[in-house]
Amino acid sequence: MATQYEITGTTAKGIAASVERGVAEGALAPGAALPPVRRLAEELGVSPGTAATAYKDLRQRGILVTRGRGGTVVAAAPAVASRRPPRVPEGLRELSGGHPDPELLPGLVPPTRLSPGTRSHRAAPRLARLEEAVRDWLRPDGVPVEHVTFAHGALDLVDRLFSVELRPGDAVAMEDPGYHHLLDLVTALGLRIVPVAVDDEGMRPDALRVALRAGARAVVCSPRAQNPYGGCFSVARRDALLAVLAEEPEVLVVENDHASAVAGAPLHSLTVAGLPRWVHVRTVSKFLGTDLRWAAAACDAVTLARHDGRLQLSSGWVSHLLQETVLGLLTDDATHALVTRARETYTVRREALGRELTGRGIVSHGVSGMNLWVPVRDESAVVNGLRSCGWWIAAGARFRLSSAPGVRISVAGLEPADAVRLASDFASVLGESEATYGG
């Protein structure tokens, strides 16, 4: 159905601005259909080429998508409108956000010695002591640490790197199902996503090979605690993926180890094999504090130069106050003990729910991290059914590209005793909403 919003403009730029304004103001909702190029051109009194150029610009900027015979529609997460998760209804147990348990996070204490004066840190953007702490953190896992840098989180690093490395229309191999914010970011950059299926060991080598042969110029993967599926690389899977990547040595490999210290699984990193172009990024929000927007990255020399060159032109550096806070926590013995307890607790909670679901004939996936992925036939029926039981979980649609339906359950705050009731309610909902459950 064509949208009722009145698009205006007599130039490609003006038409694009009109559509963008409609999306930003909410008059054009995600999925809203736009008029075909020729009809729009007739309505506005412009050439079809002008209308087509406007649509092309909007597609490249992640505002519109084309669905073949389905026409041109507003993207599910348009770059001019933030797609936030739905508000948790009052009185429900929240298991949808993927957040850590606040009881297992250290207290955030700003450094007592602040940066003196009003000087620029561009000449020395990284604290030398934090650089060494990061090397000590990464080195035991076999990640090369000759070149390290910092960013304002993994998404910030990916945004900056892809803006330098890729051009609109380039293809990126992405996990499917995968982290929805990364999927949205890549789309917003005007890049083309090639889905790569995952299983309990992470990215599947056969699917990655297909994506690379389809022209993917970059790969984004999670070596453990894959979100939302929960997979982690085994040694055999890592080696199989490396064999595939060896066929395309120019591809940039981004390894997102977002849960690292609390993943509950060892790291088998792709970076140990001497890849030509690579970056391994770690954040601390899952175990030091959700408000610590900081990431450490190790990478090859070219990637370092390109990332830091763009950083110099934008924010310049990551706040030294933030760096001092992270350094204090990374080197604190009491924090280390708390992180160890968090990792063990999340493992117990994840395995408890998995066990309870299995005992009721329900297949789930989640061998690492804070989430379980449960395949279902009808996501909405399951989400709404559990809502009536007092639970709020995440429908899988926002994580999926072409993979089968499912729901994500965040287990970080779910005590084993509560897992029994959740699994029982889940089984009841499945019995009511689905004739069969294929897993």
C-alpha cells in the first residue's frame, strides 16, 4: 500500500530531503511503501531520472530499501530515526535487553586526579599505562598486541573503520542471526549485508565462503558469546574459517569479542594466524559498567593508521578521564574477583535455563554469553504468550536477516529457581500457540 505522506521537491536533493523529513518525523514509518519512480515523477512533474536519483541517495544512506517486486520501502531501522527496543510493560520481568546484572558490576569511581588545564590530547591520545594494561589483557589469549588503539565502543570503531575502508554499495559478511545494532549500522552506512548462517560454533565456514564469493569486502564475527545465538569458536571451527579467509586475503576481518571476560568460554581467535587485514575489539560494558563507552582494539598496522587518522579528524581522542576510570578497574584485584564471580554466575544461570527447556522438549542455543536463542514458529505468539505470564523477552525479528524465526532470552539476572517457572510457562505457551515445535 502506498504511503499517504505527500512527498515534495523538484530536484533529487529536494525529494530526498522531503522523504527523509517524513521518516524523521514519523510520518513515514519503517516498512512504509513509497510510490514507484515513474508515478512519483509524474506527481511531482520531474523526470524519472530525478526521482530515481533521490531514491538511490536514500538507499545508500540506509533510509530506504528495495524489495524487488515489493517496491521501495522505508528501512526497518532508518538512519535518521533511532530504533529503540519497545518499552517494557509495567510489572513484567525484563529478559529482553541483554544487560548484565547490576549486582555483579563494580562501583564506578572517577579518578581523583583529573587532567590538568585545558590542553589537547591529540599528541598523546592514549594513556601509556592503559595501553600496557590492554596488552596484558589480550596477550594471554594469543591476540597480537604490537598495535593497539581505543574507541568509544565497538560500534564506534566499526563505524569509523567502515567509513574509511568501504564505499556505499560494498558488501559486508554479517552473522545471521546477529547483533541488531551492528546490522542497523552497516545498513545506515549504505553498505550491503550478505548474511552468514551461524550455529553453536559461530559462523559457518560454508556460508562464509558463499558470502566472500558474493563480493564481501569485510567480515564481522563474534568468536564467543555470539549475540543472539550464543555460539563460540572451537579450535576446529576457527581453523576452518581461517582456511576460507585465506582464499580472500584482502578482506578486512572484524572480530568482536564484546563479552570477553564474562563469556564463559575460551577465546579461539582468528587473529593468531597472521591475517593481512584484521581487528580484534573488546568492550567492557558487560562486566565493568554499561556506561563505560570504551573499547580496546588490536589490529594490523594499516588498520591502526586508518582508524586513528579518522579519529584525529573527529573526536580526536577518547576522554582521558574515561581511560583513567577503565585503567583503575582493569588493574583492581577486587574488580577481578567480581568479574570472575560474574562469569561463573552467568554460566550457571544460562545452563540452568537451557537444562529446564531441554527437559520440556524445547531446543535452545547458548553455549556462551548471557543469552539463549530459542527457535519458534511464531515469534509474536510466543512473546505475547509469555507476556501474559509476566515475562518480557525479545522477538528475534530484529536480529534476523534470512534465518528462521526465534526469540532471545537474556539470562544475566535470571536465578536458577526462576528458570524452572519460565521454562514451564514457555512450554505452556508453545502448546497453545504452535501445533508442532520444530526447534
